[in-house]
Amino acid sequence: MKKMKKLFITITLLITSLTYSQTWKTNFEEAKATATEQNKNILLVFSGSDWCGPCIKLDKNVWQSADFKTYADEKLVLLRADFPKKKGNALPEDIKNENSALAEKYNKDGFFSVSCSVRQNRKSNHQERV
């Protein structure tokens, strides 16, 4: 009986986590393909995930909220361009290079945390410094 209860709890937690999971892409080409396929805009978020206080707060209070997750799942393809500083969080070189190229195109001022919505025609239609 105990094993069944543990199994039931495990399955319930797994289903709940999958329901509210978010997939942040790290590759712009993949995000564009998904956005085109699903007829969604891309929300590109520039972040310093391990050092930028406002970025961390925005992630905790907005990006991880149930309301945002529901909205994003229906309307957006999420793309994160992260610039961590701690060695333990270092990104692979190809992702670092792509993030730098995205920052050069969409965040020339280098502000964190900046979010912009990129339409399917690859033009930024809105930019918000948070």
C-alpha cells in the first residue's frame, strides 16, 4: 500500500511539473523555426542569471509565475540570451557567441534585463528595459 501511495505522489508531481514547465530556447534559429511553425512571436530575454539582481527577481516573480507560463505557452516562443559570470555556470562557446550576436543586434546598450518581442519577420517590435 505504501508503494502505491509513493507511486501515485510521484506521478502526480511529475504531471504537475510537466503542466507548468517552460522551455527556454538558447538557439535563435531554432526559436525562429518554432515561432514560424506555431505562428508565435519570440520573447527574447537578455539575462545575467547568476549576478543580475533585477534579472533574478524578474525570473522568480514573472517568468516562473503560473500566469506567465500559461500565457507564454499559448502565445510565445521563449528565447534566453544569458550572460552568467560564475565559472560553474559558464555556457558553451557556441551559445556565448550566439548570445553576443543577439545582444549586438537587439541590445546594443547592454542593459539587463531587457526583453524584446521579435516578430516572424525578425524585426524587434518592442523593447522593454526592466
